[in-house]
Amino acid sequence: MQKPVYGPTVGSHLGKPIYQSIESDGIKYNFERMAECDSDGCPLQQLASNEMMVNPGLIYSKAS
């Protein structure tokens, strides 16, 4: 597993940066939206098959 490569910062959420893109293991993901979370966490059912969630509740979709 390679170290992720982060694109430019486009904002922040809960004190953590929101990156425009993240590339991991040769796959690029683009920031899509914030997850809907509650006190129990962030349900994974809100993800499409081409998406991943990173802490703290940021959803990225696989670039085409």
C-alpha cells in the first residue's frame, strides 16, 4: 500500500482539511460531499459502489 497523495485543500470540516482529491494505490478519488452522520456515526448505506468515506465523514468518488 502506497502513501496517499493529496490534492489541493478546498475547505475544512471539524478541524480537518478537505482535499479536492486523494490518490491511493493508483486510484484517484474526488471530493463529492459530506456524509450525513449522527451520534452513532456515519451509515455506510449512503455510499455508492464507486465511493469511499474518510474521517471525519467526507465522501470521495472514484474519478473516471
